Amino acid sequence: MNETAPLLEPATEEVKDRTRFRSVLAAILFVPAALVTGVLTLSSERAGRCLTYGEGCGQPLPGWLFTCGLGLAVVACTVALAASTVRVRRNALAAQLLAEVTALVVILSHA
């Protein structure tokens, strides 16, 4: 039974490293995704009318929701990188992805 224990350790370390990699990758890819979402928002008819004629510019972006989503994503990324158990890392990665998608939907819903 002790002979199989060393064989199981690298597999769990590999899973931990994959979770770390995915968390960092999601954090890095959030910036280009936010830029693309912002460009999509600016290409809408309402935003074009606002930029060209100054009409329909009344609704500001709900900044508190975007800030909360982004803050939660940063905290979840930190937990995903620092947690010692695989289960906590996976849950933190899921929370990070959910928070990042929420922030992107806030930007996109402003179109």
C-alpha cells in the first residue's frame, strides 16, 4: 500500500499546477476579452448615436457591479493560486470564471 502512495502524489501536484495555470490564463485573457467587449459595446447603434450626435448618453455603466465582479475575480484568483487542496482550487477557479463573465456581461449589457 505504501508503494502506491508516491505514484499518487505527482498526479495531485499535476492537477494543482493545471488549476493554477488555468486561473492565471483566465486572469490574463480577461483583459483582451474586456477590450473586445468594450469595442462591441461601442459599435452598437446607441453608442454610435451617443458618440456622433450626443443623443441617448444618459445611462452610465453600473460601475459598482463591474467593480464587485472584478474584485471577486481577483480574490478568487488569489485563492486558486494559494490554496493547498485541489477542491478549494477548483471552486476558486469556478468562482473566478463566474466573476469575470459577470464583469464582461455588465460591459456588454451597456450596448
